[in-house]
Amino acid sequence: MELTKPTMQTLYTVQGTVSGTFGGVPFSDTDFCVDVVTLKEFYCFYKSASVTVNCAGNQTTSCSNGACV
């Protein structure tokens, strides 16, 4: 298994890409906005995994170009 993003690392304010191989099969997933307030954030957990984040809270108000802003 090879990964390009540290395991379980999430950084909602910067668009990122997780990529690597799992079982010899390559993968690559880039963070993206589902809608104007929802972010799909990818991270590595053996292979690519993701969480859905509501950007309308804390210090951000919306999602743009794969990041909470």
C-alpha cells in the first residue's frame, strides 16, 4: 500500500487529492463540493475513504473549488 496523503488527515480549507495503490490497484480521489455548503473530503484509510462536511459553520461559510471557505 502506498499513499500520498497521511492516514486520516483532513484539511477542509484546502482542496487535496489522495492517491496510491491498494491491492495493486491504483486510486486517486480529489476533494470536491457537493453543493454550495457541502464538501466531500477524501483521506487515506488503507485505501481512499471520505467524509461529508458541512462548510456552513465554525470559521467557514461555503464550499468552493473543493474546499471550505
